[in-house]
Amino acid sequence: MAPGRLAFLGLCLVLIGLNLRTAFSSFAAVLTEVRASGTVPEWAVSLLTTAPVTLLGVFAPLAPVLARRFGSKRVLLGAMAVLTCGLLVRPSEWGQEGHLPGLILGTVLCGGAIALCNVILPSEVKQDFPHRLGLMGGLYTAAMVASAALGAGFTYPIYQATGDWAAALLFWAFPAVAITLLFVPVAVRARPVRGSAEHGGANVWGSATAWHVTLYMLFQAMTSFSVFAWLAPILRERGIDGATAGLMVSASIVLQVLGSLFAPTLAARMWDQRGLNVTLAVMTSLGFALSVLGPIELVWLWIALLGLGQGALTAAALTMIMLRTRDAHTAVNLSGMMQGVGYGVGSVGTLLVAQIHQATGSFTLAGFAFLGIGVGASVFGYLAGRRRSVGRAGGMNAVH
């Protein structure tokens, strides 16, 4: 591919990543206003806040099948079009039914589309940027983390300006429309996928290495989504006022962006990633646990440890897809397995925290629980970090 086209493709992949978390964080930003409107029952609010993560796991296994049939770039384009439709449908009113049908249908469309993009992006990087895995992996994972911050940070000001939570949610359809249109020429020029059904890549479900990477992702996901859902309530329970707690969550997300930028490059330059994976798992679990249990005077230190660790841990887990596979077909298979199981089962982390708090009236036990989750992430991070390829018993070629 010509350098200019390759640079344009890289820009598009980063911009796609920048659209993959705003659907989730924007709804959370105006959740209080949605509740206050009285148009959405409480059971639906619970569904709309917990279902998106589950949907990521449900739809992820479809991505390898669609990629083999239509080609990964066309699947990306289709997923972005579906995401745009979901963002447009989500805030719409349906006559006497109100906002509820649109919110449910829009959430399903967004969840399915984001799941497909989550799976396809690492294989695209593997295929088109084989000598820039660290750089491109860092850029698109940082964009994904930054998208959560954008949704969380800008949705409420838009609501304040318009006085309408539906308009604030609708705003996020416009960036999705823009990148969908921008990506059309890339998808149209993509080569046909002749023969890709016959060469579907290695069987990841029978690979021990693939399971190590998948379980590493699972424990990472348990922590990651719990941080997004519960860090602010945890800080509030510890006596920190709402404004300061919001500032701390924002600072944590900024540090996550920084962590996600450096981790893929560092991982790609290492002989193996065992030490890196274990270090990041320990940083994240300690940061989370100490935010719950540690001295409140040092809470900014715990937030910094958690933010850097979590961003780098997420990026390192996604980078394993590229480093543990030999071709793009196997990469998309591993990505589908890893994110299907990882997000599908990993979403129980948020429910675990909720159940602990409901049963005890405190987040204290959750702090100890996440120390245990950190042990799991460390064990499988160590195993996933060994110099192995999926589908091959021996070592793997060096990656730079």
C-alpha cells in the first residue's frame, strides 16, 4: 500500500477508536437526568447501564465470520454505519411509547457495532502495520480510552446548553457519521476476500496460548469496567465531595490514555511480555484496592497508580492479539474469542461490586476482591506473555 494511503488508513483506524466508548460514557453522564425525566422506568435504567458490556461479549464472535465472508475493512465500514444508526435511534421518541424503545434498540445496535470494531481493529493493525504494531496499537487503544473521557466530559455541558438529555446523546452521532463517510473510500478500495474462507487462520479455541490471552483479558475487563462504573461512588463513600470525585475520575482517565500509549510500544520491543503483564496487573489491582482501603490522605497517589496501570493493562491485553498470532486471519479469530469471553464473562466484575455493596453496605470487601482479581490477571498475564504463537508449539518471530 502506498505511504499516503497507509497514513490515511492509520488515521481512520484511530478515529474509529475515538468513537468506540462515547456511546457508553455519554449515557452515564446524563443518567440522573434520564431518571428525573420519568420517561424511563428504573428496571430499564439498570438494563441500559449493564447490557452494553454484555453485548460486547455476545456480538464479538460474529466478527471473524463476517470478516472471512466480506473482508475486515468492509465489516468495519458496516459496523460504523450501524453504530451511527444506533446513536441516531437511541434518543428518539416513539410516540406514546416515549424514549424507551429507542434507547433499547439504539443500545443494542451500538453494542453490536462496537463489538465488531473491537475485534476487527487489532487484526487490521496486524495486517496493514506489521512493522508498526507498537505505534499503531498504542494510538488506537489510546483513542478508545480517550473516547470514554470525551463522552463523560462533554455530554453534560451539551445538556446544560440545550436543556435536553436526548439532544446531548444525539450529538455523538455526528462524529460517527463523519468517520463512516471518511472510511468509505478505504473499504471500497479493499481487495476482495477470495480464499479467505478456506484460509481461516489457526484454531484458537484449541490453543493453550489463546486461552491464556483470553483469561488475561477477562481479568483485565473485570477491573476495567468496575473502575468506570464504581470509582466515583467509592470515592464519594470515602467522604470525597462530588466535584472532587469527578475530577479524580477524569484524572484517572487521562492517565489511562497515557498508559495505553506507551504499553504497546514497550510490549512490542520486548523479547517476551511476562514481566510487563504482571507489573501492570499488580499496579492496577493495588491502585483499585488502595482507592477503597488505603489511607485517604494518599488517594491521589492511588488514583495515579490505578489510572496508569489500567490504561497500560488494557492496551497490553489488546496487544497480545497481535504479538501472539502469525497472520491477520488468526488475529481476528483470537480477537473474537478473547473479547467474546473476556467482555462476556468479565462484565460480572461490575455486578460483583454491586452485590458486595448491596450485601454489606460498603465497598470494603470489593477492595479485597480486586486484590484476588489482580492475582488472576498476574498469573494469566505471565502465561500470555511467554514467547509463543497461537497454533504453534515453539517460539515466534521477533516483533519490532
